[in-house]
Amino acid sequence: MGLFDRIKKKHEDLGKDKKPMHVSDAKEAEKKSAEAPKGKKPEKIQKTEEKHEKAKIVKQNTRDAYRVLLQPLQTEKASRLAKFNQFVFVVPSTVSKIEVSQALKALYGVHPVKITCVKVHGKAVRFGRTKGKQKDWKKAFVKLKSGETIDTSS
């Protein structure tokens, strides 16, 4: 049991090094930040504001967004529609318009005006005597506001 006592002592020793911050110390810190000149902000505040600005770049949680928007569809028709601020994406056939809208907000930070989903039936194909069929899929036409755009080239 000597091993557990050593671990316990280590944790107790680590706790002693930290100085508890009292309420009076917090008030003094606030007074110092209030006394700072109005033109310049204290360094701590500047650093936290920079962190917040960097955090704004990340739109939202994109974990499921990549499962909704599989890939941008790049065809002649899609490139013509891009001039009118409309973009086309391949999406799973089970996805709804609301899920597409949420995925666009998460990945690209844009708010779509209108979303139109179209089911595309797979073509019948043959390999010699064997008949087959390609998978059915869905494409989503996304219309954005006039100032917003999406870079789908990469």
C-alpha cells in the first residue's frame, strides 16, 4: 500500500503550490483594467480578443456536414448556374433540405435562400450478358444571397 500513499502525497503537494485567488484579488485586477488608458487595451484583453477572432473563423461543428454534402457537382449546367449564385451538390438520397442548409452553414458559413433537391434515378447498364443498374442519388441546388459565394474548385 506504500505505492498508493506516494501517489496521494504527490497530489497533495501539487495542490499546495497553487495560490487560491481571493475575491479581493479579482476586484483589484478589474480596477487595473478599468484604469488603463482608453486608447490602449491591456495585453491580456488583447490576447483574449485575438483568440475570439480566431474562434469566429471556425463556423460550426462540421462532423456530420461532410456526410451530408458529399461533393460539389461540376458539370456544364452547374458552372452556368454558378454565375447566378446557384451551386449544385451531390447528397445522399435520404437527406432533407434542412440538413443540407445546416451543413452549408457549418462548412461554408453561408445562409442559403432556396434549396431544391432532385432525385436522380440510376441508369440501366449492361456488362456483356449481365444486366445491372447504377445507384440512385440526389442532387441539391442551392441558391445563395447576392453577396455570398462558395469556392467549390478545391
